Amino acid sequence: MAGRGTITAASPFSAEDDVQKLRAAMKGAGTNEATIIEVLAHRTIEQRQRIKDAYKQSVGKDLIEDLTSELTGNFEKVVVGLMMTAPEYDAYELHNAMKGAGTEEACLIDILASRTSEEVQAINAAYKKKYDKSLEDDICGDTSGMFKRVLVSLTTAGRDQSNTVDDAAAAQDAKDIYEAGEARWGTDEVKFLTILCVRNKKHLLKVFDDYKKVSGKDIEDSIKSEMSGCLEDVFLAIVKCIRNKHAFFAERLYKSMKGLGTTDSVLIRIMVARAEIDMLDIKAEFKKNYGKTLYSFIKGDTSGDYRKILLELCGEDK
């Protein structure tokens, strides 16, 4: 679905003019953050890539490195994210989630459960190019058990891309999942993996309907009662993204800000990654499901230049 983002191409656009503005903003003592926001939050990814190239040509330096040396904190994280292509940013986030001690499983789930097969293929290529290792190998080294197997399956980008639904096959899948979970002691998690990671979206929506008929419960409720931890989280994310991806992102944003404290990593990742794709739809779902605008939530939960740039990515307060 094209053109559902809050960021659209600047027109007229001159990469050279933008380079001059950014250079002036970073020259001398202090940084003019307002100019950085004005330029970078109002250009598309493709335009920012052209600015990056023009910067290197006319200044002989890397724009991301210069921005990193001038900026700090969450504001810097947003700006650095904006300077990457979509697959580069996803690869960067996945790599950061696994490097060092501990793993940010939520990042692996948010990205791999929500991206299209085409997007996952591009992420795999970007990851290999940047880190000289395969994403799958890093996931295998950093996760374990059935959770690892689900993530590996998602990285193969092997989901059926057709729109065909065979009613009998969907009914059988629903029955198989029921018998693998609710209807027995212990859970046959492989059955869930095979069906949830491989079947096409339209087929799965039918499976979810049939599942409710067979078991009397929503599949989400069964996953919650049958699984726990990261495995529960990843299966729930897959189901939610199949049902309504915009509502999935709206919920992730809501949970990142409600209550005490803010999970900035989630907030930044979604605002940067979805600004040009479907932010308008995410905002609509947010308002529908939580009764307040995403804009008002961000405004109340963040501050300074970080708040300013996120609000630009969010677009109007509606």
C-alpha cells in the first residue's frame, strides 16, 4: 500500500542545498538541531541517500559520522536511523539487539514477525554486506530452542506469497493446531511454527476463523495459555501482524509509552521504520484503540529535540 506514510518527497529538492544547510548547522561551537530536524525529517529515505552522497562529494566526510559526533542520546538514534535505507536500518537494529551480552528479543520479534518476505530478503542481504555474517547464523548463536527455530524460519522469507485459500486445508490446519495445543498434554510447537510461519495471509485468516469454531477460543488466547516467554511473544506477534499489522504497531507504541518510563528503543524503531510506509494507518489504529492520538502520547512522554523530531515523523495531531 503505497503513500500511507507521513513523510513524502520534498519538492523542489536539492541535495546540494541540503548539504549546505547541514554543514552550517554543524559548524563551529554548538549544533543547530532545528535545521537538522527541518531537513532530515522532511525528506524521503531516497532523498536522504542523495544528501549523504552529495555530502561525501562536497565535504569528503561521512555525514552519519559527522552527525554522530555532533548529537547525543535518543535524538542521535533517531537521526542515525533516518540516514539509512529501510533494510540497512532493520539489519542495524537486529545486529544491535544481538551484540554484546544479552539479547533484545523484542527487537528480533518486532522486525521479523512484521516484515514482508521481500523485505526480509533485503534485510538478509544488507546484514551480510554490513556485518560479513549471515543473520541466520547470528540468530542461531544468540537464541535457543523453539524460539530460535521460529526466528530462523522467519529469516528464510519462505511464507507462501499467493492469495489462494483452500477451505479444506484451512480447516485441517485449524484442527491440527487445536490438536497440537488445547487438545493434548504438552504442546506440539512445531505444528504452530509450520502453519504460522509458512501459510499465506489470506489462508491464515481463514484458519483463525476455523480455529475459533473448533476450539471456542481465539488463537491468541490459546497461544497465551499454551506458551510462555519469547515463544509466546513471537507467535502472538505473527498472528497480530497477519490480522492487522497497523494495530500491531499501534499496540507496540502504546505499550512503549503507557505507565512509568518509556521504552525508547521500541518507540524509535517504529517511528523511524514506519514513517514512510504506513504511519497514517498506525495513527488511525492508535486513536481507535486507545482513544488518544499518538501525537499526544509522544508529546507527553518525551522531551527536547527528541520529542520534536518524533512529532515531525508522527505528523499532524489527529
